[in-house]
Amino acid sequence: MKSILIKDTTKEEREKIIQQALSACGGACDFCNGCDNLGGGRIDTLYQDYINGKKEIAQINAEYHRGLVK
């Protein structure tokens, strides 16, 4: 498996990584609200900092679980 770290991926690859991860729950965020019900907002928006190369997935997940991401 290829690394998913920001330093090892392009923005396009990070977008694909998030899209593939979303497919695990159906991938259709429109009209879902599943993540909103958990207090996290839309999951595709939640990972925008990863896609933009600002934060690693692990950091975003940790912040989410600590309640820092809404």
C-alpha cells in the first residue's frame, strides 16, 4: 500500500483517497447528514485540510475524536 501522508501524495491523490474512504459508507454525502448527526459536519468537508495539504488524516481524526472539529 502506498503512503497516504501529505508529503507522499499530490492533491489529486488525496482527493481520490478521501473519495475511496467515503465509498465505505456509501459515498453519497448529499442528503445523508450521517456525520452531521455525529456532530462532525459533512465528512468531505471535514477532510478538506488533508486534501489541501494542511493536516494529516490522523491529526484530523484525533481532533474530531477530542471534539475539536465541528
